[in-house]
Amino acid sequence: MVNATLPQITAIESEDMIGFVTESRPREIRNMREWAEDDVLIPDGPHKGMPFSCRNQPVHGLILDALIDKRFQYYALTGPVQSGKTTIGMIIPLMYYQCELRSNTLLGAPDDYIAANKWKVVLKPAYESSAYSGILPQKGPGSKGGSQLDTIYFENGTHMKLMTAGGGDSARSSYTSPFVVVTEADKMDEAGEASRESDPVTQMYARSNAYDDRAKCGMECTVSIEEGRIWQEITNGTNSRIMKLCPRCEAYVQPGREHLLGWQDAKNEIEAKANACIHCPDCGNAWTEQQRRWAVEHAVLIHEGEPDTEGVETIWYYDDEKRVVLATGIPKQTRTLGIRYDCVDNLFVSMGTVGAKEWNWARAINEDNAEKEACQFYWVVPYSPDIEASVPLTYQEVERAADRGLTKGIVPADTTHLSIGIDIGKWNCHWWLHAGRANGSEHLVDYGVIDVPTAHMEQSIATLSALSEFAETVVDVGWPLQGNTEQMVSPGVRIVDSGYMTAIIYQFIREQNARIGRRAWYPYKGYSALKRVGYDSVYWQPKAPTRGSGRPIKYGDNYHVQWHNEPMARVWLVHVDSDAWKTDLQKRFGVAKGTPGSLTLWGSSQPNEHKSIAQSLISEREDVGFVPGKGNVKKWVVVHRKKNHYLDAGSMSRVGLHLGGFRIAHQGTPPPSTPNKPKQKSIDILGGDNPYQ
Ligand SMILES: [Zn+2]
């Protein structure tokens, strides 16, 4: 029976949904978005009692439009806390099927308690606050208390099955529904290991098989770990992204955690809240809250494409209304719509609030809990738990490495080898100057940033001119030597990352070596130690030079130097297992200060002097993580993408030190005698066995 309180049905037909309507009297069915904006009232929170509107949270409009896309039979949705993720991913679809389409539904949950809780605390209040309170069961299951809910019978003749991961496969095999939604899927992923017929989620989805293509199955869940069900479903599905339109440069961009700036230098939480705002990844300009709203209101949802050839650039495809519909290559062949959105899309929470949170997380006693909250509830990226991390480097350890006897920018008197590493970026390059000392210990002499005037000229010209100026006015001039600050010393080996702007870096290397008349500059190509998404290759050492190279390979520890004979190259290229060298750099902080293999930083009275270095040093780490079905596996974990520049530059400088002949184990050569040549502007500190001089 149809309850009298049902509102008037509007005149728009949704052909894909109409197949479920079992009544003989034809009805006109609204699509899910229209229905939600007409009939749903927000059950709780600051907007309680207000009509649901995508104007309040524009990302919801994009998601609802995508959910009714007929190409996708399945969906997986994740988003930040307090953003209406459950409303959009579970409440609205369930109520739409139950109320507007008047069909049966299935709600899947990890256990009875969660299932009952979802009904009583989330779904029932949504019905009660809406125009559909009249179809709620007046007696029997679902009408009041009780944690053992199985099926809820609505007064409009439909019912909703609550199904849990427990209870064996047979409990899940005798119910059919055209719509299945699973909540907290990540909590039930491993429960299915015993039954290889299929896991609980797949079995729940299978309850819709009778409806074939007309069925819809979905899940919403807070993101947990990378291996979790929701992240896997999203990334293996369309992996759709919400691209915001920058109000400053009108590029479609997706700012992330590294683009929230202003809170880092704040003196307190209040200042952090006042100063934090998102900066456009493309033009670098800050967005006010009003501009962020505009950017989100003009956002588009794009599905990931698959590159058709290796290294294909991102290509944007536009529809007739100039909306981006596809990025990169050809669309994925998938029937799962996978959507992730984060706190930048969430207009219910200001960027200032997130900035204040970041300020507190950076100071949290329990770093792991803080990081987990940041990842899962705000930035909506998988959190990587620490399980026997092999290099548990902490901020405190970095701070403890400071040596009060040494000053920023002064090369220790007993330095035998000096090397610089430069990490290349679009807007700035990060450099790190590293000293190897007579007793086998190491010292970070200085580090800094080279601004690249990308905004004022073409990228390649900007990069080349910024690097050349730095080489000639800083590197060649050198740094003062401790105890004799008249004496300037220059790094003997100079390593520059050539993974980005490769041709320009090669050109820079050739020009500089020609200018100074010897081979001091080397390009650097980093590889990963383990197979990782987004990295093309794992490091390996070739047995012999490749054809055309001809010249012998110089082998080092987890790196080798090979002549790169391509016409655009013609350089000695340093191929490096960068994960191994990053791990090795981190390990230096665990070695007792002053002993061989230890690493010091300069002393300072400033409490946060080494904060940025510390943040970068711990931005990536080797880790051991649990993978369902595989157990503990070693992996490389990126905690803060885009904060890793100093870690990269530091690793490069240490490869340079090794290449120059510095060895932790058998140092002991006397420090270089200071040449008595006062006219000489600077000397290079190198070490003895560099075969490339
Ligand atoms: Zn911009």
C-alpha cells in the first residue's frame, strides 16, 4: 500500500530505474538526484531539517549524477568525515530504491551490531525526518529497539534485508534485491578468507544477480589502508577524481595535503586556523574560502583513463559544454564507478579548521594516531600502519643530531669529501651540501632552495638559468672552512636529478663540466627498490655496458655510472636505487654521534631550525605492511608526497660522496692540508679515487 503522505511525483522519467517498478499503474519516476532534492530532509548536523541540496555540497551533485550513469553497475565511494559521505553513498540510494522505486533493498554490514546501528542511528532518523516517515514499520522488526534485526518490512510493501559478514555462506544465499549497498566494507574483507567461493561483499552483491544489468551495487566506507577493499575497488574502478577549477588561473586542478599552506609557521593553533589556505598546484596562488567555494562549485568529475603508450602525457577531453570528461589516454574498461573526494571538496569544513588540525597533528605525542586521523578522515588517502618498520626515524632523532660546535654553512675542518645534491622541481629546486669527515662521520653543511622563475619564462629556460646562476655564483664560490673562513671550499662531486626536465639537465651538466674544464657534475636517475605503482622500473645493475655505450660501467653500492650515448645525452649518468639510498640516509641518525657512519646537523638556538629537513627525512620510509593473502611484506611508504625533496637531495649528495671515494668503513686519511695560496678563491674537496676526473 502507498502511504498518503507521499509527495506528488514529478514528470521526469528515469528509464533505467523504471524496470523495477512492479505496480500495474504507470508512475513517473524522478532520477535519484531530483528525488533527493525534492524529498530528502537532512536528518542531523548543522543543516538538520533543511531540504537536501547539492548547492550546500556541490561534490554531492557530481556524485549523484555519476551514480545514475548507466555504464556503471557498481560503485565505491569514500570521502572525509562530516561531509555527508554516508548520506550520499548509503542513505539516499537506499531510500530512493525503497521509497521512489518501491523495490526491495539489501544493506550489508560487517556484523549484527553495525547493521542494527546503521538502521537505528542513521537510516531510521532519515526516514523519520523526511516525507516518508509514514512507511516506517509500525510493529515488528525495525519499529523499535533490538539488536537482532534481519529484515525490515515497510508499510509500502517493500522490505530491506540486513545482511552481515558473519553467519556462514548459506545465510547470504536466499534473498534477491535489485539494489545492494555495503557499509564499512574494509572491516569485512578478511572474513571471507575461509570461504574461497567468494568473500562476503561479493556474495552480497550476488543477491542482485537475478536483475542482471538493471541491478546496482555499491559500497561506501572510510578509507583505511591501501590494501583495503574500498581503496582497491576505487583504484581498480574508474578511479574518478574531482577536479576543481582554479579561480586564479582557470586550470582544472586537484590540490592535496601539500598544497595546504600557512599553518606551518603559525605560532599557535589560532594563527594556524587564520592563515591556512589551499594554494593552486598549477599557478601557486592562494585560494580564499570564497574562492575555494567557487572552485568546488565549478568542479568536474573525471574518470581515469589508461595510457595507450608508455609515458603518454595527460590529455584532457572536453564535452560540448567544455567540461572535462576524461583524462589521459583511453577510458578504462570497468563497470565500477570509483570515487574519492577529500576535505578540499568538503565545504562543511573550512581549510582553516583543517590547518589548525594539521598544526596539532604535527605536534601530537602519538604520531601514528595523528597521521591516521589526517589520512583517513580529512585527506582521504590510505594510512600505512607501522609494523616493525625497519627505519623508525623520528623528528626527535633528527633534532638530536644537531652538533652545537658546528655552524650553518661552515664546512668542518676535518672534511675530506664534499658533495652537493640538487632535486629539480617546477617552481623550485632543493639542494643539500654534505661533508664526509676524516673519522668516517658525515655532516650536513647546508641546504636550501633555488627559486625557478617559471612564472616569467618558459620552463626549460627558467630551469637552466636558475641552475646555471646557482652553479656559478654559489657552488663555484664555495662554502667557508671551519677555523679558516677566508678559505672557501667547493663540492667535488655535484649531482643533479634528471628524472624531470631530462634534456635540460643533461645540457646543464655538459655546459657546466665544459665551463670548469673537468667532470664534477653528474645527472642522476632514481629507481625504486620494489615494484611500486607509478614507477616504471626497479633498480638492477647491468652486467655489461649496453650496445653503443662502449665505455666501462663504474659499479657502486646500489648504484652504477654508465655513459649515456644518446645524442641528447652524452653524459655519465648515475643510475641509483634511490629507496636504498634514502633508507641509508635515514639510518645515519641511529648511529652514535661522532662515530663512523653517524650524521650531524649544525647547532642552533632556534627550536624549529631543522623542522623542514626532519619533515622531509621522514616523508618516506621503508616499511613492513600486512597484505591480506600475502602476510607481511616489505614496501616503500610515502607518508608525505611532495615533502620528500630534501630526502631526495640528501640521498643524491651521499651518492656523490661515495662516488668521490668517501667510505664510512675505512676513512682515516688525514684531513686535506689547507693550501697556502691566499689568492686561490676556492678549492674542491673530493677524495682520491674518482676515476672520472
Ligand atoms: Zn591556479
